[in-house]
Amino acid sequence: MYFELKQSAQPAKKNFDFVDSIRCIAMMGIVMEHSTYTGTYIFSGFPTTHIAYMSLIQIPKFGTAAFFILAGFLLGSKFVDYTPAQYLKRRMSNTLIPWLIWSLVFVGTMFLKTYIESDKTLAFDTWAELANVFKTVYLYTNYWFIINFLICIAVLLIFKRYLYSIGLGVGLFLVSLVYSVNIYQHWFIQQHTTAIFGFVFFLWLGAQLNYRWEQVQSWIDTVPYWIVGSFIIISFYFSISEIVLLFKLKSIDPFNTLRVSNIVYSLLAILLLLKIKDFNFTKYFKPRETTFGIYLVHYIVVYNLLGELLRPLHLPPTQTLSIVALVGISLLRFFIVYAISFVIVTLINKSKSKWIIGR
């Protein structure tokens, strides 16, 4: 009897299963973006097909911000359960080691592909090519995310005492805006993959959502879908407009995630996902077991396998496709990459080596 009373006196554990569902959708978005992309300056001018191509990349562009926000959402409670040292140690084993393994696999496969495709009549500078491959993998592919993520966590740990301070959030948002302005001013490297402190704000924002979740949820429930949808459409229009502007300015990264228009679009898209919240279809993809593994594996599939699998179809270049063909082929590319990545991760999960895909 005493045990029953004591047990009932404990606060009920909050149900945050929806976080896994949204993470699954965000990962699908990231895979869609990476599998759709076939080049930046591949079109001449701005025909409707080019706008459609931009749109296919922009639609899932909320994925990166969603991952930081959801990580911050879960981080808030973890900061209470663990000391900073315990939390970082846990992250190192569950995140950093699998990331290191798969990033080195990507280094190896990229270097091998570079060697195979090299002009054998010319000297092959092994060390120079290897250095270039390391630079490409860790600065300009999806493997930038984990190092950036761990740095963001370290920043919040430093300011743990002020984690729920609005002042800290404003400061971090201004840091993100510096990277947004830098896209035009070129004070330093413009790519979002090198924006070391540009995403701390999203991590902080996720922690705030967790801390104030009951109030936030009540507010989200009162906002009509048509208002959220209307603002998403408007922000999408401005996102495409900014991409077009950056193309005209010959930006090195016109699809940059930290564009102001994309920050607004991403936050609105995440708001919609939080409002819907229940996505029953995601349970079939076992997001808690597969999401991080798919992140680790999918870019290797895009870079090394996708082109070879599509080669027998003799598909024309992206810039020559009709809009219907472009959409259809983009969906095909996404399905191939996601399906292969999902199967690989599922098989590894059933083996004794499941630790290599983290959690």
C-alpha cells in the first residue's frame, strides 16, 4: 500500500513520442534535399523548371533547424538528469564514435571514387587529393552537422546557468543573423556548414519549448491551420525570392540554411508539425532506432550509389527536364536513397554491431 501511494505521488512522465515522429519527417526532408540536389549553377537564367528545382530543394529545407530544435527540446530535461560531464560522455559514445566511423567510410569511398575517375595519363597526387577529400567531407557534406551540434551543446553548457534566459536567446539569435548577413557581405566563409555558432539559437529555442511546453502547446492549439498555412506559403515565396537573388549575386551557397527567409520558413514549418504532432505512419519507420543511422548512411548512398543505380535509365540532365519529369525523378531519387539507407540501418540494428549507428 505504501509503495502504491509513493508511486502515485510521483509526477507522471511526459509523453514526447511526437518528437520521434517529427524527427523522422525532418530526416525524410534532409534525404529529399540531398537526393534532389544535382548542382547549383546548372540552369541558364530562371525558367520555370529552375524555379521548380529550387522549390523541391526549399520545401524540405526546414529539416536542419528541426533537428537542432528537437535536440534542444530533449536537451532541457537531460541537463536536469545528468551533469554536464555525464551528458557529454554519453553523447561521445552514442553520437561521436558512430559519426567518426561513417565519416571515415565516406572519406575512403570518396577517395576511391576520385582515384577511379581520375585521368590516368596524369600524375595522381595522393596526399593532396586525400587532404581535399577530408576537407570536403567534414566541411561541405552532411557530416558537418555533428561537430557543429557538439559545439552548440558545449556553448549551452557554458551558459547552463542562463539556459532559460530570454536575453541569452536574443544574443544567440543575433549571432545567427550575423551569419545571415554574411551571406551577402562575405566577411568569412558563407556556407552554412561552416557556421560554427549559427545554430546554437535553434538548440536554445528547443530547450525553451520543453521548459514552457504546456503554455506553448495551449497556444499552438488555438492557432487556426489556415493562418499557419498562409504564413508558410508567404515565407516560402520569400525563400524562393531570396534564392533567386543570391543566384543573381553569384553566391557560393544560394540555398544557405541560414538565409533569413529560410529561418522564418523553417520555424513556421516546425510550428505546423508541432500543431499536427501525431503522424502515425512514422511508426513503421521506427524513428528512434533508425533516424540517426539514416543520417549517417544516406549521403554515402547519394554520392556513391545513386548515380550508378540510375545509369541504366539514361536519364537526361536535370536542366533539360520538364517540371513533371523533374518532380517524378526527384521522388524516385529520394525513394531509392531512403529505402537503401533504411534497409542498411535496419540490418545493422539486428546485428551485434548496432552500436556503430548510434542512437
